[in-house]
Amino acid sequence: MNANLIRNGFIAAAAMNIGGVLLFSRAFTNDAINQADPVVMSNFGLLMIMVWGLAYLGAAFIKRNLRWLAAAFAIEKLVYVVAWLLWISGNDLGALYEQDLFAGAFFSIYGLNDVAFMLFFGWVALSQRSNS
């Protein structure tokens, strides 16, 4: 298994969580994101997404025994993917774009981003040797 690929994947996940939240929420000033999903994407929810990013960043520098941590991250991403699918199926993305371009873009991509990193974390969990 390529340790650089794993480290860089965790760093990319951290950058997406931290940078993505700061960019699309305009540093927590974009009320359109909060209004579109006041439970999951409240400012508290957005802050917690950034905290998950910090956890990914910390994991990037762990050299061994990532199996169960990566598995937990994969499950966490699954939760966000399900939340996103439920949101997409019950809301008008076009209306959100009309209200705010950044909020529309955020809701267009966050679930796809989470699917990609869920698969990455799952791959890391499954590819780690149980005795490492």
C-alpha cells in the first residue's frame, strides 16, 4: 500500500472539509446554506465538518494502524451522503442557485465529494493489514 497516497488522501479530505466550508459559507456568513438545511448545515454543523477535517489531517500523519479510524471516517461520510441524498430528493436545487450561487454549488457537490472520500476511507480500512 502506498503510504504517500494514503497521507495525501487524508490531507485532501481535510482540505475539502476545511477549505470547502470556509469558501462556500463565506467564512460562516452565507445564511443561504444554513436556511437550506438548518439541521445538518447550521453554522454549528459547518463547524463540526471542519472539525472532522482536522481529524483527517491528524490521521494523515499516523503511519500505522489506520484500519478502524478509516472505517469510522467511511461511516461518517456515509451519514453525510445519506443526508445529502435526502436533501437532494426533497429540495429544489435550482431555486437555491437563484438565491445564492455559492449555496447552490455547495449542495450540488458536497454529497459527491463525500461519496469519493467515503470510498477512499473504505479502501484504506479494507486494505490495512489486521496485524499492522
